[in-house]
Amino acid sequence: MTTTMPTRSLGTTGPHVSALGLGCMGMSALYGDADRAESIATIHAALEAGVTLLDTGDFYAMGHNEMLIGEALRAAPAARREQALVSVKFGALRDPDGGWSGYDGRPAAVKNFAAYSLQRLGVDHIDVYRIARIDPDVPIEETVGAIAELIEKGYVRHVGLSEVGADTLRRAAATAPVSDLQIEYSLISRGIEREILPTVRELGIGVTAYGVLSRGLISGHFGRDRQLAANDFRAHSPRFQGENLQHNLNLVDALRAIAERKGATVAQTAIAWVLSRGTDIVPLIGARTRERLAESLGALEVTLDAADLAAIEEAVPADAAAGDRYPSAQMAHLDSER
């Protein structure tokens, strides 16, 4: 693993964090079964490597992921624990069967969610707090205003946003300072470049980019005949189905040729591409094992020059992917796609 971790700022008002953050969702949910001991070991390895930003959601396996992070932080050396910053998404409503029931952005709900997250994480404050998807029945000003009240009381440090469009960004930023927008951004998910990315830069808001390997699709490790478990989100994702999958893996093969010329892996090249898009962007790597974490951190050693970037653009042009990034029912909740 790299021994020197560069840092980036989450916007003009947010904290300085490691140039790569660790997305912890897959350690608890949506990508099939995970190994608890290996997950905790991976968090510890990330902290040891200088990763300071841990990202979670209170609805990832109904609180399991927050408790996992809390356990890992308690067992980490004090110096590493004190450097860790936790970003939490809230608002998604679940049922005992694991189903999804919408989003709740009411101020009272925001404070309720925060109270439970603080307890599960075992911390006295949340570093960045954001609603996962906007509640269509609650103005964003009310939701952000409630987070601002939590900041005044010391329970939260910074306001974040997730998967919102340019208009919502402006309204939220007019209500309270916003540190960063968390949104999917990768070689095959580049929709934010049209309007959202220019808007966050105008407003001084950073970006934490998730899905930088498109849920493993462009990692270089996803086989054409791989069978996905029923509890794996990707089994229902349009980009992983039939002809879409074969088309998208052809793009990966084209990217692999460039990566091999660079002496890098496909995953490292894809992560390095996101890193190259601006110092205001912090990619979140969704590694669930120490092996995958080590590979992802190697992206920090990959430098892409103008010729490399042009070759990548030719191999994987914008809008080249086949299939939406979510099933249609979930796409409908994305303010960023409107």
C-alpha cells in the first residue's frame, strides 16, 4: 500500500480528507455476503494507509454498517481513530423484509436518524451528514436546515448532499454551507459533467464520487459468465444484464489494453481517471477486502498524461455504457437525473 496519502478538501467549507475515501456499504449489504472479520481488517488497513474518510448509510443493512464501523473504530489505534471522519447518509425507509419504502426528510426525522446513528457509530458527532435521496414531499431547505441545527448543537460538522441536481444544489447552498455532493461518477457514468459538476464548482462544493468502478463492472475482475446471488444488487442492475453486460465488458477490455501499457490494473486506471478530473473530487473505493483495498490504493501511483487520457476517452467514450445505472424504480428517485 502507498505510504504517503495525499489530501483533498471537500469544497471550500468542508474538511480536508484523504484523496481516496473508503465506501463501506458492501461490507454489510447489496453485494452479497461479506466477511465481518475481513471487513474490519480492511477498515483498519485503510486507516493505517492514511485513508481518513469512511462513508456509510444508516440504512445499509438497517444499521449494521454503522455498527461495523463503530466496532472497527473502537478497535483501531487511538491516533488512527482520531483521524477518521465519518460521512453518513440518512433518510431511506426500510421494512423488516429488507424492502424500500421511500425517503423521509422532515426535520424531526433528520434529528431522529442522527440520534440513532450517533449511538450505533459510538461517536459524539458525525463529520458529514446528508440525505441519501431528497424527499419529494419536503423542501430541501427544511432538510438542510435541520442538519444546520444539528451542527449548531455540535452533533454534526458539515452538510452534505447526495444525488441532487443543479437547482437543488443552489437551493441547499443558499440555506447553509454545503461541503460536498456525493454522486456516482466514473468512466461509464459521466452525466454530472453536463450541468452538475460546473454548478458545484461555481458554488465551491466538493464531490465525493461513488461507483468509480461501477460496482465492480469496470474493475477488471468481473467475469462474463459470473453468476450473481439473489441478494446482490447487481443481479437486478441494467448494466449487468445480458447484452448490456457483454457490451460493457467490451469497454473494459479496451481499457485493459491501456492499463497494461501503463503497468497498472484496470481498476487502478479507472480510479486514476476519476482522480484526474479535479482536485475537488474524492473517489470512494468500495473495497471489501484488504487485497482489493491495496489494489485500489495503487491508483495513487498512476499518473495519466494527456496521451493516456485521450486514449482512455477513445476506448471508453462518454455515454458509451449500455443500460441505466439503476433499475427504473430507483432511477425515479434521482433528483440528479431530472
